[in-house]
Amino acid sequence: MSSCGDTASKAANWRDKPCRSNGYLRSRIPQGRGGSAIRNHSGKGNPRRVAVDILNRVDKSQAFAEPLLDRVLSGDTIENPSDRSLLTHLVYGTLRMKGRLDWILENLYDGSYDDLESSLKNVLRIGLYQLTCLDRIPDYAAVDEAVETAKKIRPGRAALVNALLRNAIRKGKSITPPDYNRDPALHIAIVHSHPLWLVKRWIDLFGPGETLRLCQANNENPLVVLRTNILKTTRDDVLKKLREEGLKAEATAYSPDWVTLSGLARPIRQLDLFRQGLIHVQDEASQLIAHLVSPRQGEKIADLCCGAGGKATHMAERMENNGKILAMDLNVKKIHALKTNARRLGIRIIETRHGDVSLLPETPAPDTYDRVLLDAPCSGLGTLRRNPEIKWRLTEEALSAFPPLQIALLKGASTCVKRGGVLVYSTCTIMPEENDQIIESFLSSHPDFQLLDPPGTIPREMIGARGQLRSFPHIHGTDGFYGAVLSRH
């Protein structure tokens, strides 16, 4: 059988393990004929119905799946470890493969698929995802559970769900995706489940082969990456304690302080190491931003779009709690989250402030700082492994709204940098209009700033031709990040 990653395959049919070959199923699914995953669940403990509920809330409120899923897994709604694992797979797998699933359903539905209500589509998507991507759940179980779920939320449409999914079983092999050689963009968009407009943009930037590998990587399950809190412990000690709990923990490739974790069936915050402030969850590429800033003990640092404080707390750890960090954000809830994280990690040098960085040029600068970090709001297109919702929400028009904001924020941040100081601009996107073009535009109007080479702690393979940090999921196994170091003279 051909995997959907085979570019030479002209028409790999969608039943040929399209998702398994892309690394979706790294966690364990019940063995045999589906184990507890195929029991006739009822009520709130049914993982399929909970998955539908989460996806409905993602659609209706524009929420992210991670906090919704974390809330369920932190409670007692679903107690069986196999069901918890299944729930996670259904939510993230369906979100990642949403485009492909919808394309199949459109081909099977004798009517306007766009007119079907969102909640019914999510029942169908989850059912079809099990039929096409999970090899340990019998077809009859996936269909029966989808029908029972439909009866609960849209009783009058249960027959439609039954008919469509059984039609998928019968006719699935006759539905073939577009030929890669004839239309690589459409093939990649459907088989690897990304918006066509985005695939076309990436093909223009990277070429079809690179775009194919990028989209495949975006559909893989990312490992959990932990940052060791060097104020309290060492990586070796963290590795030892995690392994004593029966967890698979490994040292990371790009830093002496980071750890990858797999096989965890409960939220990270339930681990004793997390509660004690010995670890923090943060992707490797994100952790490299603190290395770009390269803060030193006793310095004054500003993190001007601090969010929940992953980078601010990391810089504080590297400064050994010696100096001052101003953490500023427009979102009050994120500032509260930062304070909570700082207390847990034992960090004392962060001062928080609520404010709009873009307005700083119109007001007196809050102070002049040795180093300033602007981790700018962006499209998030480097984080699709962890946030697959983004690719279905973002439009070309919405993407074009980010650069003007990023320029305004960068100009505001620049007013806080002292002479001889450093300004770091970073994003979690791989789009040039949010990265290189922002830096080029800024430097053209700010002759007192110049581009610097990154510190030696940045892996050489992540440094672009002009010295900026660039990481990619399909190349480095990390989120896609960008970072540029500027100095003021």
C-alpha cells in the first residue's frame, strides 16, 4: 500500500492508512477489537461524545482544543486511561485531518455539504476519522457510536449519519485524490489536509517537495518538551524522576537543559515535578528565544508581549534571579497566568505591567533596557502541530492584518532599548511577510539599529543566511520559529 507521504503515488486511495503513515498514533490505543474504546458508552464518560462536544466548542467559540481537552482530562469525566488516550486522538486527529475528511464526505453526500450544521459535521468527521485513521477500532463500532451520538444531539439526522458512514465503508476505495504530478497543490491540500490557499503560498516559497514534507510534519503528534528549571534542579535529575514514574523521557537535541516526554496519560500539571516548579512546558524552538536575548545577571530586561511568561521566566532562570525583568502584555488574563507560573518556578525578578506596546512611541518610554524582547503576535503558522485549529481559521485576508501590527509593535519596543542595547524580534510563524520583511522595513526607517549574528548557543543548522533564527517542523522537529537580533548604536 502507498502512504500519503509518497509523492510518486498518483492516486493513493484514502483507505490506505493515510493517517497512520503520518505518525498520528504514537500513544497507545486499546488492543484487540478495540478494548474499552468500543464499549457502548453513555453519558458524559463517552470519549466520542466528549470529543464532539469539544470540537463543537472549538467551532462556536473560536476556542483552542488544548485547554478544553486539558479540563476534561484533569477531571473525572473519563477515568479509563484507554478512553482518555482515545479522546485525545479523536480531538487532535480530527482537527488535523478536517480538510481531508470534509473532502471525502462532500464526495459521498448527495446534497450541499456546506449546509449541514457544524455539530452534525463533527459527528461525521469523528466517525470517518476512526474508519480511515484508527486501525484498532472496528468499522461497525465507529458507525454505531456515531449514530448514537447523533441521536443525542440531532435525533432526526441519525439516519443520515448511518447512511453516509456506511457509504464510506462501501465506496471509499473508489474515491481517489487528485494526482500529485498533475496538481501538486490540490493533492497536498486534500491528502495532507491543509487549506489550498496556504499550500499554494508555501509552494511559491519552498517548492512542492518541501511543502509536502512540511504539511506531513504539521500532521504529526509533537512530543511534549519540558524546560528544566535550572534554579532548582538539573536535567539529569528531571530525567531520573520522570523515568522512575514509568514515563518515557529523553534528552533533547538542541539544549543541555531540555527534556522530551511521551506516554503521559494525564495533564502535565498533575506531575509532582510540575507542582514543585522543577519543569515548565515549552517547545525547543520557543526556548531558543531566551538564548537569542542572552540576558545576563544584573541586567534590565523587557519582555513586551510576554503572554503567559514562558520566555520571561526562562530568561529569569538564566539570570539566576539576579536583575530585573519587565513583562508587559495587553491581555490581563495572561499576566495573571505569568504571575502564577513565576511563583511556581520560584522567580522573583519579574515585574508585570498591563499595556499596549504599540502606543509606547506616543508616550514617554517606561525606561531604557539593556535587552528588549518582542515576541510579536502572529499567525501562528509555525505551531500547526500543536494548534491545528489555526489552519482552518486563518484566511489570506486575516494573514495580511498581522504585518502592520507587528511593525507598530516593533517600533514601540525599539523606544525602550538603550544605546548599545539589544532588541530581539521573534514570532512562531514561517511566513516572510511576518518575519524578514518586518525586519527589513524596520531597519530601513531606523538607521540607529543593525542586524547582529545570533549568540553561539543557537544551533548552527537553525541560522539562516542573514543570521536570523529559523526553525521548521519538518527539518528540526520543533515548532516553526523566527528570531532576529538587533543592536542599537
